[in-house]
Amino acid sequence: MTVERAHFAHETRYSLLDSATVRCVLAFDTGGNGGGPAVWKVLIPGPAGTQDLYGTQEFVQPDLGQLTGWLAPIVGQDAATDLASAVDADPPHASGWRPSANG
């Protein structure tokens, strides 16, 4: 599994890939033009290539454990760990992210 980070307008996306197939996407959205409210979103592949919104969460100052704990029941522990680690390594701007002590 690999995680690719991309930034588009007011959204930063972390796509978890299994080979070339998107397994899920974690997105940080600062809201229209960065005006908030800022939310994390989980997108799961749907029919005909869509990405369906599965859940959203607002975190004031998320960290690795908090993000992993929220994601694990949705995408599974391994995928949650991979996504949260990618965010910890390269957090989106204005996310309030608190890097891990190891970073």
C-alpha cells in the first residue's frame, strides 16, 4: 500500500492505493476559499468511479493517535495507520496538526 498526497484549491487529499487502485481517500478541507469550517473527510470508492463521502470529523488539534482512532473503524487498522502516518509526515497547512514525537 502507498499513500499519495495531492493539494487542490482548499483541499489536501491523501489517497491510499493498493497497486494502482484507490482503496480510500482522506481529505482535509479548509472550506470554500479557506474560510472554514475545516473538516477531515473519508471518501470510499463507489460505483462507476465515484468517491462517496463516508464520514467527516472536525479536530481542533489532531494528532497521530486521534486520527488513527477515528479512521480505524471506517477503513481498517492498517489503512488508518498508513493514512495517519502520511499526514504526520506531511500535514496539510492550517490543519492544526500536532506532529508525533518521533517526527
